[in-house]
Amino acid sequence: MIDHIDHVGIAVVSIDQARGFYEALGLSIHAVEEVTSEGVRVALIQCGKSKIELLEATSEESPIAKFIDRRGPGLHHICLSTDSIDSDSDSLRRSGYELLRPIPTRGAGGCWVQFIHPKIAGGVLVELSQAEEIRVPTGRVIGEIGEA
């Protein structure tokens, strides 16, 4: 079940350059980590129950580097918190929606993540995220994309 907006991901050229704006608003970065599998540094800014996630590419092959090359810095994705990423992924596939990964993978903070193709959600990349401590991976994929 989707519970709340976990975070909004913003592609930036440099976390160090971008952070000043958020600090001027009274917000602060509470964690920075590198997700090597995605070629990205991630800075998390707590904002109430949700977060702002600043995404800085660490390689030219990173999806964030490619995004910035095509569109420039800015809104990259919206992330929804779920308590059952496998169930939500299976349900979306059964309904014919295209997911970008065969199974959830590890993201920042050790969360399990899955991405939904932007063409499905009005041009917005949507991420589902589940805290690692509440997920028992099934390791299975239900059907193929578009298969009921």
C-alpha cells in the first residue's frame, strides 16, 4: 500500500552548489551517500515527513548525467513509499504497466526501489520505495510487461 510521498528527486550538477538554496530555506542535508550501482551521489534533505533528494552524477554513463545532458538540471522523479514493493510491482505488471526493472533493486539508504516508466504516469518518472527492514524479497516476476 502506498503511504506517502517519500521524496522528490532533483538532478543537480553539484550537490555542493545546490545545497545553499535549501539551507537558505532553513533545511539541511542530513545524509550524503554514493549509490555506485547507479553512478550517483545522493544528498537527503528532510522536509516534514518527506524528503528532497539531490542527485549528482558520478560518471558520464549515469542515468542522472544522461538526464542532465538531455533536459538540464531539475525535477527527475517523485518517489512513493510503499509497505509492499513486490505486491505493488506485481499489481502494476498485471494491469499492463511498464516497470523499468525486472525486480526491485537497492537504492539510497538501503531501500528497495522500483521505477515506473514515465509514459505511464503523464511523463513523470515514478519510483516506489520500501524500507529494507520490512521487505522479504520474493525474487520473482509476475508475467511479462503487458501480460495479464
